[in-house]
Amino acid sequence: MLDQNQLDPFLNWIRTFDYRLLLNEDDVETKFVLSLFQYLGYPEECRRGKYPLQTYSPGKPGRKPEIDQVYFAVKEPDKQNADTSLVIVEAKGPQETNLDKDVNQAKFYGYYLKPSFLVVTNGYQLKILKCHRHRSEEFVFDDTVDALRDREMQRTSTINLTLKSSSMSRSAQQMF
């Protein structure tokens, strides 16, 4: 959980983030995903980009699958494996609006690495799934950056109103 000193920079970033500046998948990875996880407090040493997925497919030609980003529980590269994986991130270009097949791709990767969470994003839509060992994954967040920003602004306004009201109540009590 983020403390207030970590939360404030994240909230400021999410409030000012403009997904319209993202032009391709690389932009989504470098300008959105990396910043998101940095603000959430994940150390850079725990991240591996273009992580090669070791699967066995005899006689199947073609490109070997690789995961866009994997965040691990440990910083030591030699200990970063399926046992220490925390988050798999599948980034897509901003023009890809239906992320359902990409969620399935992340689930496929998750089958081999067994992370705690799967994240699929195009820089505007953000889907986060919690992985369970003995049952299906569940969505814990499935919305847009705009909706996240709007909810946070609403929450901040509510907190400010509550604090203002509480302060006014104390002032009124002191008058009597």
C-alpha cells in the first residue's frame, strides 16, 4: 500500500497524463507502463523487459514468445523466475481498443510464470487481473485512465469537503 508521500506524486501524474501523446506500443511501454510502476513504487531492478517465455512446442516454427514487462519480488536477476514473478504486463498500441484477446495472451503467459497479477493496457484502457492458484483470474480493475482520474478527483473533492465541514463544525463549537 502506498503511503501519502508516494500517493501524491502518483495522483499528480495520473491527473496530468495525456494518453493522446501515445503513438505506438513502445510509447505505451515507455511513457505509461514504466511511469505507472515507478510511481507505484516498483524498483527498476525488479523489472525485466522483453522477458523470454520458455515454452515447449515441438516442431512449431516462428518467433519465441516474450512478455513485454515482468516485475519480480527480487532484485537479483539470477533469482527472477516463475517463483518470484509478481506482475506480468502486456502492453498494446493505443489504436488497439479491444483488449480481450490480449487478456488471453497475458493469461497464457501467466500459466507459465504464475504471477500475482496480470496487467493489460493500451495506455488508455487499463485491465488488472488478480491470479489465483486454484481458480480463475478475476478482474480487480477494468476501466480507462479518464475514469481513474475522474474517480480520484471526486474522492479528493469529497475528502476536501469533509475536512472543510469538520473544520467549520469545530469553529462553530468553539464559538459556543
